[in-house]
Amino acid sequence: MRIPRIYTEQTLALHATIALEADAAHHLSRVLRMPLDAQLILFNGDGCDYSARISSIDKKNVSVTVDHIETAERESSLSIHLGIAVSKGERMDWVIQKATELGVTRITPLISERVEVRLHGEREEKKVSHWRAIAVAACEQCMRNRLPVIDNAQPLSSWLGAVEADIKFVLHHRSSTALADAALKPARVALLIGPEGGLSDSEIAQAEKQDFQSLRLGPRVLRTETAPLAALSILQFVWGDLR
């Protein structure tokens, strides 16, 4: 059986005993039905893996004791900030999950002209909390021990003026520029991808005024949930750690 990896927001130290959060405790005790003294790995985003064993367990509570610490840096040398327009249904969940697996550093959900999803107040808070939980679960699965930042949703125009990177791309099929034509290896990349229906001409022009380079990935039109995964894979292969 694979040793489960569990995220916790708590400070971790050698020989420390902590009570896990309710969701993690439920998963270990009721879903995995792990016994006393079973091994697991904890991480809290500091770049370390913390081997631990279950020191007490019941239906609602699980306490664990850390018995070994290992520094295991698994982040790419390429920092990628993905700005992606919010899409409908489960598409956004899929992008968050897979982008996390592919090593994205930061994701900003964007509201552009053709976005049909409306996020306000409590609904936005629930959505962002849901997306952050998806990123945590993806890190648990793919063995990342640093979480990507999931921002609150914001207007496209605000993000364009604030994002900082060595090179910035706006992905759209109307561009004639390929990645091979881009600059030398950067340390930080910002990537902008539109919603279903794509970005409007005026939004692309606005991005270009903020030093975004238009970029295409081949001759075919990719769906909004496919485009970021293709782009992230290529960027990580060319400039990052997918080699």
C-alpha cells in the first residue's frame, strides 16, 4: 500500500505530536481505515517531507508523531504564473489540478469579456476555497511539498497591469509566433489564457500593450482546459524540469 501524503497547515518538527485537521483525520480513519502506528508523510509547504506514525486514532480524531524529516525540493527552476479566464463546469477544477501536477507556481482566475461564470461575495469565497483544496489534493498525489498560490478572481485588466515576469505570453491561435521565436531562457514566465470563445481582439491588444508576447501552439485550436496543460508542459520541457 502506498504511504499516504497529508497536507497540514501546522508547524512540524522532529518528535512533535500534532492532531490532524478534521478532513485529514476523516480520510485516514474512515476512508483509508489506517491502524495505530501506521506510517504517513506530512508536508506543510516549507519544502520538507515529514515521516510520521499514527500515535492515536478514533473515528473523528487522529494524532501523529513525526519521526523523520527529509528536505525534498521538487519545484521547477522555472516559475510560471498562469492567468486563466474562469471556465464553466468542471473545466476550471481540471486546470487547477493538472497545472499543479505540472509545477505551476501561481494561478490567478481571471474575469474577461467572454467569461460566463459570475463570482461574487460568498460564491467567490467558496469557489476559491474549493480550488485551493484541489491544489492541495494534487500536491498530496504528485509529491509536491510546496503549494501553488491560488489567487482570488480578478478582472483581466487588473492582472495585466500587475503581473511581473521575465517574459509574458498571451496564448491565442491567431498569433503567428511560435515558442521557438521567443527570448532566451527566463526564470519567471507569465502565461495568459482566455475562456471558452477565447480572448477578444481588444483584450489581446491590451495584453500586448503590457508587454505580453502573442504565442501560438501549433495549427489547431485548443480548448480552454487543454491549452494551459499543453503550454505548461512545453514551457517546463524547454525551460523547466520536464526533461
